[in-house]
Amino acid sequence: METIIFSSNIAQDLQRYLSTKKYSKLGLIMDSHTINHCYPILSDELPTHSMYAFEAGEKYKNLDSCQGIWQWMTETNLDRKSLIVNIGGGVAGDMGGFCASTYKRGIRFVNIPTTLLSQVDASVGGKLGIDFNGFKNHIGIFNQPEGVLISDQFLETLPEAELRSGYAEVIKHGLIRNENYFQSLKTENWQNQQWKDIISVSVGIKREVVDKDPKEDGLRKILNFGHTIGHAVESHYLDSPYHLLHGEAIAIGMLTEAFLSHKFLRMPKEDLESIEQKLLAIYGKISIADADFDAIIKRCFQDKKNDGESLNFSLLKRIGTCDFNIVVGKEAVIEALEYYNSLDN
């Protein structure tokens, strides 16, 4: 299990943490945004290190970027006793961890998530990987970081759209595991909340689930609520003018999969309406063209929870309780997308 440190002074806490580690060389991996906005917060307290920055954005979470990282590791002469620190959002943690775990059959790494999304989601669980041929996280492994340092200081560097994107995973944690938490999350003036407390609760929910099921054999699948359709929508629009941030797509996924929860698990209608109200108030809605339905459904079939030719969903029995391995047919997914399009914003 990785060590998670909640920090109020990230520069000092990172310096203190690194002073307890033995390593031959220290390498930092980050993206082009992080090096400008987050690295300066840490730089004065860092020991001697090398750095590599890749182009920011989900579309760069691919083998080409990995090749650049591995090339830098090789040219910098990082050895098996080196330590990597990944600084940034989910892309930096996923891809930096993946590259560290495969370089020379694996070197140690530490994650410093700088977005709300990565702090409450990607920071816990050891899922590492990259996108491939338009499919999300298609190539990857499970491997835990040595440590994760989380600080709400970094949230001040985020555009509001990125903060809102991460908030979708916070809402999901309430939906799958804690109704009171879900009800407590604000829709008005949501930007001004006690983020340190929210991050702590969300990390606690995810960690409790992951500890019970590290390799996603069963219970951990509930963390994918909203993600079967959500990831498919995100991937479909990734290289289009209608590109969505992860959380914006997952909001669509949670709305459509809440509809499926009502249809298949008889989740109460009032729960469906409560979910609609909260998500539409924060994320609004887009229009998904009927012509896109088939392509989105084909992407759903690439979801890693599927077994053979069936679509396996994680769906809600009610707010706060989630079940998994619920088989859903193509026609019901079409119905869910039509339901989404029919919502009043």
C-alpha cells in the first residue's frame, strides 16, 4: 500500500520526504502546464534533479510520449536505484508511473497530483497506463507508487473548468458509497468549499474500496460508475471540436448510467431526479447526435470490465450503494443516450 501524505506546505513536506529516501538520481516528470505553474512552488526545496516535460493534454497520453520519456531516462543515465517524481494531473501520474514501471523492468516513483481530479482519483489505486488507438487506458499495468503527496495548494493554479472536471469524481464517490457525502456537495458557489476536507473524504472512500479489491476482480468495479459510457463519450470527441474534459464526460456517463440504474436495478425515481438536478446544475448538457450513438456504443465494448460480447456496467441500487457486473444490452444504452438528450438544462 502506498504512503499518502496530506500536506499543508508541499515544498517543505516533499523535501522532508525525499530526505528519508535513498536513491542514485532524482528525475522529475511533468507536463508543459505543470512546469510553469506547479514546479515553481517546489523548486527551491528540491535536491539536485533532472527534469522532463511533455506536452499537456490527454491526447498526448500515448506511446510517442512514452518514447520521449524513456529516451530522456536513458540519456540521463537513470539506473535501477533512481527515483522518479511525477508532478501533475492524471496524465502525468498514469504515464510517468507507467514509464517508470517499465524502464529497466521498473524503478521507483512518487506521485504529486496537482489537479483535483488526480488528487481524488488517480492518486490512489496503482492503475497506470496510456491511451491507444483512441481507447482510454488501453495499455497499462497495476503498480503502486512509493508515496503520494497531496496538497490543496495546487488547486489555486487550476482554471475553473479543470476544478469542475475533478469535482465529477468527488460526486461519484458520494453516489457509489456515501449518500450523506453526496447530499453535502454544493451546486451553487461550488468553487468555494473546504477542498482539503473533500479530498480527504474522497481519498478515504477510494482507498477503502481499493484495499478490499486491488486488482479490480469485483468490488473495485464500482469506481467505474459513470465511466463505461463516460469514457466512450470522452474518447469519441477527443480529437473533435467538441472535446470534453474527463469530468465533463463522466458527468454525462453518470446521468446516462443513473438512468440505467433506475431501469435495471430499480433505483428510486427520486434518486434519479436528485442526480439529474445536481449534475445539470454544475455541468449543463451537450447534445449528442443520434449519428454518434453507434460509434459511442462500439467504444463501450472496449471497456475493460466487459466479459466477451456483453456490456458490464456498475450501477446504483440507490444513492450511496452500487452494484457491479450488471449486463446491459445495446438497445438500453441507446435508450440512455436518448434520455440524456431529452433532459432540460
